Amino acid sequence: MANHMIFFTLGLYLLICCYTHNVMAYDPDPLQDFCVADKQSTVKVNGFVCKDPKVVSADDFFFAGLGKAGNTMNAVGSNVTAANVMQIPGLNTMGISLVRIDYAVGGINPPHTHPRATEVLFLMEGTLFVGFIDTANKFFSKTLEKGDVFVFPKALVHFQQNVGKENAVVIAALSSQLPGVQVIANSLFAANPPIPDSVLSKAFRITQQIVDFIKGKFV
Ligand SMILES: *[C@@H]1O[C@H](CO)[C@@H](O)[C@H](O)[C@H]1NC(C)=O
């Protein structure tokens, strides 16, 4: 009998501990129909405070910005247009957002992570080589054709490259109102203030001259 109680208590403890941990890792569930972001408020909470529902309108849930291509004339040959809580206040507390990504021929959306979101990508035009790396450093990759869908699990490093002969266009949904992004190369080689060369040279097993050479590419 006593043994049963110990196992029961242990089980309950594990359940509570793991459940709480999971909840902490996601956008919180809404506690009301909507909570349109009040961007003027100086009150800081986990997300934005809610606008008075009396002044909420359809425009708070609307965005016309994904209809046109972003300009891909940049160093990576891609452009991400976001539709998250910053563009659509009605997404506040909803745990979801969209992006449109345009790629020139050969363009790349370089290796990056979204700390708060799983991403499900739909290829509208073109051919993309996509991949992510799990925490055991296993590389999962696929060449996508128009109409294909691919998933990048939450927080894992991933990328897409246009390997076709025409421009590529993607719409992707992300499981956060504000997924956040860290581009790996920029985080390490273009941090402000800079990460010391001694750290990067040891981490990448290269000379400090090579570190400076790479840093020079990001100015
Ligand atoms: C993406 O495209 C928009 C719209 O053309 C442009 O304003 C912005 O500078 C572009 N961003 C990058 C990183 O090229």
C-alpha cells in the first residue's frame, strides 16, 4: 500500500512538472475571445495588453501586406515579409502568425531558428531545397516542388534555398504571435558588441584571421 502511494505521488509530480514545463514553452492560451494589442500602452506583460473591446474593429484582424513580393536584391537573395502581432494586433495571445518568403534564383533564407514557433511551409512557386538539424545533429532535408509542404519543428535550426530556374514564393504559418528569429551566421559573426575573435576561433577551430575575414563579410 505504501509503495503504491509513493509511485502515485511520483507519477503525479512528474505529470505536473512536465505539463508545467510544456506550457511555459508555448504562447499562452487566450482567456478571452480576443485581446487586440494596445501598442500605445506602456504596461509590460507577456505579450501586449488588450485594447478596449469597444474600440476593436475588423481592421485589427486585417493585413494586406502579403500580396506583393519582397525585394530580393540583397546579400542572401531572399526576403521575408512578416504578418505577426506587429502587423496584425488581433493576433495578440493567439499563438499563430504567417510569413511570405520570396527567393531569387539561388537565393537562400540562411540557417536560423524561431525560439517560439514550429513552422509549416507551403511552396506556392518554384523549387526549394529545405532542411533542419535536430539536437543530435541529424540533418533532415528535402527538395520541394510547387504545392509541397514541409515542417520545421520548434526552435530547430533550418533553412531554404531556391535551387530552381525561376523565382520561388512561400507562405508559412508559425505557432507564435511573434516567433522571433536568430540567424546563426549573423548572431555569431555580426553581434553587437562583437563576440571576441578568441571565442569564435576556438569554437570553429580556425585562426583569428579567418574569423576577422568572415566578420568582414557582415559589415
Ligand atoms: C524586403 O522587401 C521590402 C519591400 O520591397 C524592402 O523594403 C526591404 O528592405 C527588403 N528587405 C531586405 C532585407 O532586403
